[in-house]
Amino acid sequence: MDYDPDGDVILESPVHPVTEGHPLTLGCLYRYPNSSNLRADFYKDGSVLQNQTTGEMIIRTVSKSDEGFYHCKHPERGESPKSWVSVRSPSGVEAAFSVLMLIMSVVTASPYLLVTIILLVKCYRARAHTDEERIENAVIEE
């Protein structure tokens, strides 16, 4: 049986492009009597990707090569329409946001680090000064 014009077999896929590195989940559903997963074969650009799955196919880490037309096929109930899955590179906005978060972290931590260094230096000098006084007092007492 080929493509079902009534659309009883449905490929559940993302509407928006999937970002590279993120997971992609596709589902094969049968519209009647209720919307449930079908044991089906999944195809990409006409080639079989998975046979007799539980009705779900997961690509854990999507890459640009995963972009293409997908559909699923059940031996008795038919075939879903083909659905285009787009894969996009992480945007400059996401990269800029990561850099901004790093800068904010450094700026936030800098005062604490600076105060800690100043206190350590003061403690070291105070201790050194105290040690010098002890030595002078010891010499004077003798």
C-alpha cells in the first residue's frame, strides 16, 4: 500500500527547524480509531532509516546531514505524507548570548576575587609585621 490520500497515517515532526546538536524525535501515528503510535518503517529521502520501530524514531544529535524529507510507512495502514525537516546552525544570537554570560560571570566574580586577594595580602603583611615585633621584643628582653 502506498501513500494514503485520506491521511490516516501521520508523521509527527517538528514544524520549526531543529538546531544542530539537539535531538529530533519523529512519531508515526494512525488517525483512527485513536491517535496512537504505529509500528512503522521510517524513511529519509526515500531510503529506509529504521524498520518496524515502536512508532517513534529519535536522532539524538542532529547534524546538517539529517535535513531532508521524512515519512513513515505501516505495512497495512499505509504511508504518511512526506515532511521536510530543516536543520539550522546555532545562531549568532545564541553564541553571543553564551559569550555575554561568560563576561557577566567574570565581571560578577571579579570584585570578590579582588577583595580576597587584598585581604590575603593584608593578612600576610600583618602576620609578617607581628613576627618582626616578636623578634624585636625577644631581642630587647634578652
